[in-house]
Amino acid sequence: MDQEKNAYPGESYNWFTPFNILTAIVLAVGLVLTILRFTQGIGAVTNLDNNNPWGLWIGFDLLCGVALAAGGFTTSAACYIFGLKRFHSAVRPAILTAFLGYALVVFALHYDVGRPWKLPYPIFVSQGTSSLLFEVGLCVFLYLTVLFIEWTPAAFEWLGFKGLRKMVVRLTLVLTIFGVVLSTLHQSSLGALFMIAPSKLHPLWYSGYLHVYFFISAIFAGLSMVIFEGTMAHKWLHDKMDDTHLAEADGVAFGFAKAASFIMMGYVGIKIIGLAVDNNWHYLGTGWGAWFLVELIGFVLFPAILYSAGAREKNLKLVRIAGIWTVLGIVLNRFNISMIAFNYHLPDADRYFPSIPEIGTTIFIVFVGITAYRFITAKMPILYEHPDYKDEH
Amino acid sequence: MAISRRKFLGCLTAAVGATTGVGSLAHAASNKAFKGYPDSFGVLHDSTKCIGCRKCEQACNEVNGLAKPEKPFDDLKVLEERRRTDEAAYTVVNKFGPTVFAKTQCNHCQEPACASACFVKAFKKDKTGAVIYDESLCVGCRYCMVACPFNVPAYTYNDPLTPKVTKCTLCHPRIIEGKLPGCVEICPKEALVFGKRADLVKLAWKRINQAPGHYVQHVYGEHEMGGTSWLYLSGIPFEQIGMREDLGTTSAPQLTSGALASVPIVVGLWPVLLTGVYAIAKRKDKIAKEEQDTAVKDAIDQATEEMNKQLTQLKDKMTKEQQTAVANEVKKALEEAAKKAEEEVEEAAKADTPDAGKEDE
């Protein structure tokens, strides 16, 4: 890979591309919303109320953010623990996305909680160990640290700190195992958060297995995000990739498609077991039941079949469509549990729908992530290998 | 090494202490049920006696120093709409039908969902029975509001710097001074009775049994969500006075104890399992590499052998050919020599024919 191709855009770089202009507008609006949020209060920018304490910022920024950042632990586990070395070139982008994803989750929480400067309290001041949210908080805090360390070799290569890099690379296996343990815990605990409210979540979504569902769905969410990001990166960051990355990319997509399809079929199975265990079959005939089937068949079973067909026929386009579809399915599932099927018993007037500034803030946070990703992939060896460390593995 | 009797007993005490400690910690997942603090207080709300005068709302407002509402407390038109507790009202009375009223406030659960859900222990079930909130710890995640099955806690969403959760305190500061909660003290119809919860349960059942036709045969709060410090009596089904009858009797901490219990198991087992998977994968790679190496070596050996064989054959062949060639050459040479000799002989014979006899001599 020649260095000129990766060099940070110099004077000749055209800053005024449509996407850059859009980014600038979104970031500017986000800044205004941020000022509003912190000077006028949560009530001024959101539709949250006493019956609906959690809205889009938890439903999307936290629940979807964490689930979709699961690509980090799944990819690194596949490569370093299961020994599937052909996925090696996918690890760095996945770790970077996971790190940025978690960093943004924490960033977004600063908007949602009432007194964000107290966010360290659950860990350092008063530990509410009976709370699943404590479990989530502790794991996210630790995992963010792990992801940061896992990401540092890229930064060290960029900066030329060979000794430090070598030290961190030696920790790879331990960090990966730690990452899988922490991910298992907080991915599942996010689902278990809702187990305390059986009277508020519709029985089709409430289950004693909620934590298992969240963990399993996070795995295929992560795999699908890696495929989805690959699609995006190939479209927009093709010039940043080296031959190894390009050569392995299709194999990664097909391998992940096969794995995702398999896991999704298993997920459909345990969801049906959940229906049987709680004897919730009769709800399937109701409107909620139809909506539940849209989620389970339309957004899990269907993309799982697309995945398997795509992997079998080596049809990259099909795999990519399945990837986006699955990601949307995860978002739908998390929305259902946190917002749509939550408080299902309340009269329509008391139900929640996010406000425009709430949606704007969420879009702002997504764009902060995209901008950071573009900056880092432009500067650091993420989509290509640094020439000095090429033959190390 | 000698161990004194005193030391031994000391160790024993410590060991017993440790096991009892562990025992009490483990009780969340055991079959023991927490029955609440002994002698804790509660309030019995007999909704059949409530006349919807809103005096309790007024007293609550004053006792807690809350903002004055737009409409005065003697404006009973407020009762026409369904209201819930919020930052300006820790208790509200709602109207259900022409003469049926019911009061809502924090029920002060025996095992509160809010306290179980709080990740900074900002909620505490006090031994008086009150569930107390500590604003100084609260981060404002509002998980307590998600967790509360009665939808009681409210949040001051419009306060940018010091937002907090608000809810009834059971007038905890007044109780420890020996006073009654504000609402109980002011109630003109004795629809509210303050006392020890255990006594109130008995009182409630006594009232039901004395006038079975007057009451629904159920003391709401006796078992709901593991029991609450506030107890309710009603003349019509509780569902019709805005109280959910589908909450069950499982306390909130029990709902999540299973998921929480899986945490240490994952921490303990996952590293073992994953290291095992890693070792197997690595060993498979190693064996594959060994097999490959052996195969390559075998192939090379075989190829070398083959080559040697071919070479030998070639050599043999060549030697043979050479030999044949030499033999041929020799033969040729001999033949030629013989021929030459013959010719010479013939020539000589020709030349010496006359003297043939001489030669032979």
C-alpha cells in the first residue's frame, strides 16, 4: 500500500462534498440541541414524561448502539479464539466500530440522564449491586476500556510507538476473552433490565429468557453490522483498503452470513420455545401478535433465509441486503421492547412518540460516530496493514 | 504447631459468622421470603369512606413544601380528569363513578422495585416502612420509574441542573418525630388509618368480615408485588378504581434475581470455556500444520526416491547403451580389423601366389 493513497487529504482535497456539507449541518444543529438540552432541561427537548421515562435515547442510542457494536467481540472472538484467521482483516474495523459505538453510547447517556456528571457514581461512589443497570454500567465501563486498549495498536502504529504496540499485541488473547465475558454480561443484562417490569411490557416480548434473547440477537446483530459496514466502507473508503483487506472481504461477508443465518435460525427456535413456556400462543391472534410475527418472521427468519441463500450461492448482493435487513430487525426488536410494546396497556394519549429534537439529537450522535470513523480510517492503519508490521501474524 | 482452645473457638465463631453472612446474602435466590421489617408502619386506605374532598392533597402539598397548584384544592372539578402523581403532587385522588374515589401515592413496597432497580442505592426501605429517596446520589437514569409497577415516581424534567425523582416519603421526617403523615392527619372521614402494617392487615380483614357485602374480599397490597406498606379496601373491583390486579405476588427483586445470578457463573465459566476453545483451535492448527509438514516431507521423500530410481534406471540404461555402443564399436572395429586382415591376407595371397609355396615353408 503506498503511503500517498492513505495520506490525509491535503490542499487538493475537496471539503465541499455533499456528504461533508450534510455532516456540517447535522453537527451544527446537534450543537444547538445540546445547548438547549443542558440549559433548558430534558423536558424542553424530549417527549419523555412520568409514564414514559425512557424514550428514543435509551431505545436507540443505548439499546441499539450496544447491540450493533457487538461486531467487535464477535469478530475478535472468531479470529483470535476460534482461530478463524481468514477474518483477520475484519478485526480492526470491527474493533474500531465497537469502540466508537460504545463511546457514543456513553456520550449519548450524558444527554439522557438527569445529572450526567454523576455517571461515575454507580462505580465509584455508591454501588447498587442489586440493579441490572449497575451490571450494565460496570460492564460497559470495563468493556469500553478493553476496546480502547484493543484499538491502541492502530494508534501506536500511526504514531510509531513500536514498544508499546508490541506490549498491547501480546495481550490480545486475554483482552479478547475479557471482551467476550463482558459482552455476554452486558448484552444480556440490557434485556434483563426489562424483566423487572412484567406488568408494563407486552407478554409476547416479556420473557424469563429476555437476557438470553438479547445476547443471542446481539451476536447476529454484530455479525450483520460487520457486513453492513463492509458494504459502506467498500463504497466510500475503497481507496483506504489494502490488497489483503480487499481479497479477504468477500470471504468475511460469506463466512459471517453463514454464521448469522445459523444463529438466527436458533434464535427463532428459542423465541418459539419462549412462546411455549409462557403459553402465549393465544396472543398471536391479536394485533400485537401480528406485529410480533412481523418482527420474528419478517425481520429474523426472512433475512436468515436470505443469508443462507446468499452464502450458498456466493451472492454478495444478497448477503448485503440480508445484512441491512437484519440490522433493521434488531432496531425493530429493541424499539418494540423499550417503546412500542412497553406501556402497551396505557391509553393512546399517554403513549410516547419521540420529539423532533430527540430524533435530531440521535441523528447528531450517529453523525459524530461516522465523522470519527472517517477521521480514524483516514489516518490510522485500520483498513490496511501498516507496512512495518505486515508479516507479524 | 499448637492451637489454643481460645484460638480454635475464635476461628469457629468467625467461620459461623461467615457462613451466616453468606446465608443471608444468598437469600434472594432461596426459598425464604422477606416479610418486611417487624413493626414497620403503613396506612390503610378504605376507599369506601373517601369522599374526594382533596384535603389530603392539600396537606401533602403543604407538608412537603410543594409549589401551589393553579387550581385551588377546593376546586373539585379537577377530579373529573384522571391524574397521576408528579413533581407537584405526591398524592392525587381520582374519581371513579359518581361516588367512588381512590387515593394514589407511593405504596412503599416491602421489597421496592425502585430500590432494587437503582444502580446507586438512592432508594432505601427504612425500618419505619418508608421508602426513602436520596437526591444526592441520584444520577437521573429513571430506571426506578421503569421498574415501579404502580407508576408512582415522577421526574423534574424541566430542571436543567438539579433534576430529581419525586415521590411520597410516607412523611418519614414526621413519623420519626412521632407525628402522623400529613394526609392521614387531615382526613375528615377516617378513610386513612396509620399504624403498624401487621395490625392494619388484621384491621382490614376485620372490616371485610364484618361487612362482607360492603367490600371486595381482598386487601390490596397485602401480597401485591411481595406486599406494600399501603393497604387498600374497596367496594368495587380494584381494577375499576385504577389499580392493576395483574401484578402478581412476586417481589421485584425476585423478578431479576435469576438474571443477576447468571452473572458470576458467566464470569467463572466463560474464560474456562473460551480458553478451551482457543486451545482446541490452536491444537487443530498445530496438528494440521504437522500433518501438512509430514505430508510435504513424505511427498518430497517419495519424489526424491522416485527421482533416484529414475536416475538409477537412466544410469543403467545409459551404461547399457554405452556398453552396447562400446561393444558395437569394438565389434565394428574387430570386424573392420578382421576385414582388413582378410583383405591384407588376400592381397598378400594375390601378390605371393607364385611364391605361395615359399611362404608356406
